[in-house]
Amino acid sequence: MLLAGTVVADSETVIPDGAVVVEGETIVAVGDEAILRDRYPDHERRAFDLVAPGLVGGHVHSVQSLGRGIADDDALLDWLFDAVLPMEAAMDAEATRAAAELGYLECLESGTTTVVDHLSVNHADEAFEAAIETGIRARLGKVLMDKASPDGLIEETDAALAETEALIREYHGAADGRVRYAVTPRFAVTCTEACLRGCRELADRYDGVTIHTHASENEDEIEAVEADTGRRNILWLDEVGLTGPDVTLAHCVHTDERERELLAETDTVVTHCPSSNMKLASGIAPVHDYLDRGITVALGNDGPPCNNTLDPFTEMRQASLLGKVDARDPTRLPAATVLEMATEGGARAAGFDRLGALREGHRADVIGLTTDITRATPLHDPLSHLVYAAHGDDVTFAMVDGEVRYADGEHVGIDAAAVRERATRHAERVVEAAGIETAEP
């Protein structure tokens, strides 16, 4: 297949009248369309206004999709323990499947082709099956919680680790390697030392398995960890083995000098979630400082109850603007830097090589966008447009591993209307069972 248009190949390369040629799962050529059409005359041609790498959601919660709007305007720990965790505890297998499907379809139709997904304690297998079925590229894992957690989610440590290992054996490398496992403790507040150390042992036992958790999102969280362990959050995670190049830490809003040095020294990946951090008033992550230290930073939406969208273009815009305000410097976090965070930085968080750019030999994860809209007129700079003006609903095409998963408003092989209907039905039931009050429609 030959995908033609203005090609934004990476954060530094724009090719007007360009094309990307895909054969099987791989990009075999990127360059001038006229030259590539002569070289590949028999390839199906599809034309778009913009062609770009599939974006990477470096931290999402697909199974929280049923909770969009249930806990607006609450503080983080109240939001978590009074609404989100009770909702997760009330979700059965069918609700979990519907929520994951809904989340993945939203991602694909918004231009996110890869997710690093933090699931829940129960029914994680349903999300793995949803990832396989929808065709999204995913790094995901069952959540572990073995202390200070509500009924329905708290587990015995050994049982939680044993279920994690069983899921690794069943799903790590599924769908020809498109679906991979991340050991996923929720965060230090709800995990014992034995659990956290067990997570590291599991990741080390299986080749290519990574670790994904929350860290230092909120000052109350940090105080709770320090009261319990005598150490600040990142220092504690490092002590129990949860730093390193195979670890993605979501948020990292509140870190001190030693913690930032440690993140850089261990090559730990940080995922920045600006919309969530603003909505929950968690604070502003020191992203410019992380980048200056050489720390890889990805971008994530977090979950629908605290965003309330999985649109990655919104997240790019928010990240850049928030970074400028934080530094009081309009030159900080420019469009090119933010696009790199959402693509190649996200690829690091997801643990996939040859991902995040349109280059020969890379995996064929490609999106196409329309600019035939007032908001894109005039279009002086395609890269600037992607970060500052584009929306997820500008995406008209999404390809993952060379397979078309979304085109012209339709999901390939998935009845999206049926997914939305099931998700709505399960959401009503789950929210009521969790005792969460919602506004009348």
C-alpha cells in the first residue's frame, strides 16, 4: 500500500507531496510520492492531507472508560477511593470487556495506535482479548493491590503475583508480538514491599516484560509513602527495584533533586499526563527539567474519568502550553519536542523498537488526517498543526502493523455502534452497583 500526502515522518522531517510505502507489517520506503509511485506501480494508493506516525498513549486506563464523567471536580484520592476504585470493584468480566473495547476504539479513531494500558485487578484477560480483537498495539497488565484497598480489589500478595505470571505466560507476545505484558502494581500506597519486589522478580524472569506504575502524582500520595517507608516515593520505588529502562512511571509531578537524578541515572521512562494533572490539580510536572537531564518523557491521557477524553492531540497541545507557562518561557516544549514525546518517547514507554516514526524498516503504524476544515486553514506548518490545532476527529485512517484498523469513520472488523451500546448498558449497571451518584441526563 502507498499512503500519499504531506508526510510528517518524525519531529524533524516533513515531506510535501510525499508517500509512505507499506509491505506486510513494515514500512519499506518513505519519500517523494512521484518517485515512489514509479518504483511501486502496483501498490494500492490511498491519499490523505497529512500522513503521520501512529501516536502512542504512554499511560491510559482503558477499563475506566465506563466512568467518564462520574467523578468530576474531586481531589485525587477522593476521586480514586470514592468513585473510580468502587467502579472497578463492581465491574464483572462483560463490563471489563466492553470498557476495554470502548477505550481502544476511541484511541484508534483518535490516532493512537499504541497504548501502555493500566488495567484493573479483576478480569484483565478480557482487556487482552479486546486488544487482540480491535487490532491496537498494546503493552498492558493486570493491576496489583495488596494493601489499603477496598473490598473487591485487595488481594493476597502471592495470589496476585501468581495470576500475573499466568497472564504473562498466556498473553505476552500475543497477536504476533503486537500485544505485550507490563507488570502493573497500582502504586506504592496500595502495594506492600513484598508485592513491589515480586513485580521486579517477575519482570526479570520473562524476556521483554516491563513494569508500569504510578508515581508521585499527588502530594498526599508522597506523604503517605514517606510515612509508611521513611523514603520519598521515587527513592522507595528504586529500593524495591521499580526503576530502570524497563520501567515506565506515570506522572512524576512532585520530585526533588535526588529523585530526578535517580530517574536520569537509571534511564527510567516518565509519562506526562498534563490534562489529568490539571483536572485533578495535582500540579505541573517538571517536564523541561526531565528532558534537559536526558530522561525519556512520553505522553499519556490517563483515564476517561480524569481527562475526560483519550484524544492524543489534545494532550500534545496541553503539554506544550503547560510547559511554556511553567517555565515562563514560550520557547520551551516546542511542537517538535512534544510530537517526539507522543511518538518516539511513547515507543520507549511501550517497549517496542522500530516504532514512533515513518522510516524504512519501521513497523507500519501510520495515521492519515484531513485538513479540509476551517480550523486547518491556512496551514503554514504541518508539524505545528498536529500539535496545536489538530483534533482526534481529524483522523480518517489508522493502520497498525500494516493492517488497516480504521478508515473513513469505520472500524475494520468491529461493530463500533454495538460496542458503544454495550458500554453504555454496562456503565449504568456498574455505576449504580458502586453507589456513585451521577447527574440526570
